[in-house]
Amino acid sequence: SGAVEELLYNMKINNVNVLPKDFNTNSIKDIADVILTAQGTAGIEFSCFGIPAIIAGKGYYSGFGICLEPETKEQYKHYLTNILTIDKLPQDIQRKAKIILYLSFQHLVRSEILPNEDIFPGDDYNLKYKQQYKEVAHKLMDGVLMKDDFYQRIFDIAK
């Protein structure tokens, strides 16, 4: 067994299952109730499907209200202790996550098209686009992007 399995065994944790290596990760959205991640893209990806994500770090999608973002170890433990009471995300939060994900990929795609833009994930990425993220966050909170016909068409096509 690997390090994770050994840790679970040693700590006598029996409510966590490690998936087999041949498990198709595309199936996770069909069986997961909640996702745990440090700050990975799983946090925003599963939020798009209505699956709540508890994130332990600050991802580029932090602060938009689409994930559970504990500020302390105690709050993180509280979320884990009460994980069975966490409800599926409502449609408006799912839509917000889709918009944020779309806008994020738009920047990543743009970086491939315009290599001189020096766009990449991480702190520099967040600093470079801090103002844009503030504008997006403001528009999301105001509901402007949620009502935009263009975004509605994009998400209808994506469905």
C-alpha cells in the first residue's frame, strides 16, 4: 500500500476511501458529494457540477464564494466533521463557477496566442490580473455576468 493508505490505516480512519489506479476520474462528478483540495483546479471544476469543494489554500478562484474556504485549522476541522450536512451548490453558484472557469481559461488561452504577455498561474498571474479579477468579482456579485446573453449562450452550448 502507498503512503496515503498507510496513513489512513495507522490513524484508523475508515470513512475515507482511496480509489483504485484504474478508476476513471471522469466518474468522480457522478459519485462525489464533496471535494477536498489544497487549491487545485478541482475546487472550481467540481463547483461547476454543483459539488461543494473545501479548499485548504488560496486558488485563483478564491474569494468568489464558490467554495468553502476555511480560515483556520479549527474551521477546516469543523467542515470535515460536518461534511455530511454540506448541501449541493445551488444553480447560481454553479453558474458563477462556470463563468470564473471560462474567464480563467480565456486568459490561459490568450497566453498561448500572445506569448509576450507573460501570463501563467500562480502569484504573478494573480498580481498581473488582480484588477481584472476585481472587476470580474464585482460584476459577478452584482449579477451582471450572470445575466449576460453571451455567457448564457456559451453555457447552453457547453451543456
